[in-house]
Amino acid sequence: ALPIWADKTIVILTATSGDTGKAAMAGFADVPQTCIQVYYPKDGVSPVQERQMVTQEGENVDVRAVIGNFDDAQAGVKRIFSDETVRAELDKRGYFLSSANSINWGRILPQVVYYISAYCDLVRDGALTMGDKVNFCVPTGNFGDILAAYYAKRMGLPVNRLICASNSNNVLTDFLRTGIYDRNRPFHTTMSPSMDILVSSNLERLLFALSGQDDQAVAGYMKQLNETGKYTVSEAIQARLREDFYGGFCDEATTSQTIAQVWKDYGYLIDPHTAVAYHVMEDYRKATGDDRTTVFVSTASPFKFCDSVLHSLGVDQVEEGLGALDQLEKVSGRPAPVPLASLRDKAVRFTESVDKGQMMDVVLEMLR
């Protein structure tokens, strides 16, 4: 039998905090029988990240800035997916909804692989003997990347502790320490925008695993989150969290200092997200005395965050737009990645913004 979408056009709806949206658009650009629409928080991504998206080529792609933060964009996409009337209308028009970000578990699956690959590299290089346990420290916002590490551990990878590194939006740090998830707090726009999230979608998947796949319990937690903005997990889940995870965070000033320190000590250029992971890893070691081999995950190029990195390196006058790419190349003596350097020659194709409450209308209009 043919799949239910075989005779339909697949519509990929994605909310992005900066990176996955661009990757999804590049992957699906001009792919037959598909179209993709990406929403990102207006003023909530770096200038280079925005330029990557708004210059994307392809006749089947569309991107809009949401007047709000990433949580607003993600909630808007989820509302569209859960609205049965919208789904029925799109089905009648010949469309089938899908996604390419954290809403889609398929995004997490390949991430499992590189934790296993990293472990194999450590064994190959003599840093570990096969079977030795390793820690992973992951800069975390929507909880997808570190969830992949958890799945790798469940599959048998010798992992000791998963260190969840947050920025000033430290809702996950508090949750891992107390078992209380509380999004009722100020939202901070930081130099590490992919972590500027207060509602971490993939945490729901972790709770499903830790509760013994108790969907009713997890549904109850999510209901409390929607109605009150907070929930408290059971003692049993808290015990499992403490066994596998450690939570820490890094504020803006320390993130900047860490970028400068790593450059000074090692001549290695890191982006703000990686700096958060590095600092939290060091904090973890001091707090626990655990000095075993630890991998901290670098999730982005520093050239996507030129202004923040340049300021961290002591540059007071940062050029606007893509001029900062050239500036960072000169200061660091390192070339910008080719896909980012090539943005200088690409025309802006998308300039529209949408209010967070009008996303559903935009989708229906686009697919008319």
C-alpha cells in the first residue's frame, strides 16, 4: 500500500532558533513534491544566521521572521500541527504536514551517531580504552542534542554523566537540580541565541523514557505546563535525572570571558554556545571532582556570531552586517567557512515578518 502522503505535496513547517531552519531549507530546496516554510524569531538570531535564511535559493522555500521569541515561533508551529481543522483543509488542498526540526524525531536520530563516532575517535587516539566511561557536555536549549546523547547511552555507549549547559535562560539547570520545570521567568536574548528557549520540546521525550513510557503521566506534565507554566516530576524521575544528568549555566559576561580565555590559552576560536559548554564543563569538574575524559560539544561556527566573538576578543568597533566576517578573519587569521563567505554575493529574497498569532493564516494563504 502507498503511504498516505504519496499523492500529496509535503509541507515542511519549521521553527528555528537559527541553524536548523537554514539546514532544512538547503536540504529541501527545489525537491519535487515538497515545500518548506521556516519561522525564526525576529531580532533573535545573529545577522549571519538571518542572512543565511533570507538569501536561501529555491522556488519551494519561504522564510518569515516572527515578532516574538523562539518559544512563540515553536508554539505557533505546534498549534498548526495540532489543529484538526487546518489539517483537514490542507488535506483537501492536496498537502501533508511534516517538520524538520525538533518536532520531528527524525532530526534526533542522526545526532545519536556522532556521540558514538566521538567515542570511537577517543579510543582510536588512545584517550580511552574501549569500555571506559566518558562524559559529554552539551550546550542545550531545546534539549534535542543532549537527548541524542542519552539515547546513545541507552543503546550501550559507555557514558558516565551528561552535562546540560544552559545560558542565562537556565530553566533546564533549575529543572535538573530540583525536578521543577518553571518557565515563568524573564526571557533573555543572549549572544547564544540557539539556547534562548524556555519551553524545551525534547524534554517531553526524555520524560517519556524516564517514566517507563507512561504517556498519561507525561501528558499530565505537559497539561500543567500549558495551563500554569510549570510542573514537578515524580521522585522516581528525579532520581533517574540525578543519575544521568548534571545541569549548569553560564551568564553573558562569563561566556564572553570564556571565548577570550580559550583563544588566549589555545589559539582556538569558539562561538558563544561552545563557550557556554566549556565553562559549564569546567564548573562541573570543580563541583564534583570528576576528572574523567569529557567531550564538550561545539555546535556552531564562531563566524555565525562575528559581533559577539569580536567584542569578546577585545574589538570595540565591529563592522555591520557581513563586514564583520572580514573583520573576524583578519583578527583571528582564519578563513570564514565557504558557505558563510559566499553570503556576500547572494541577494536577499525574503523580508516579511509575521505576528506570532497570525502564523496559521500565513500558512493557509501560502498554500492556497
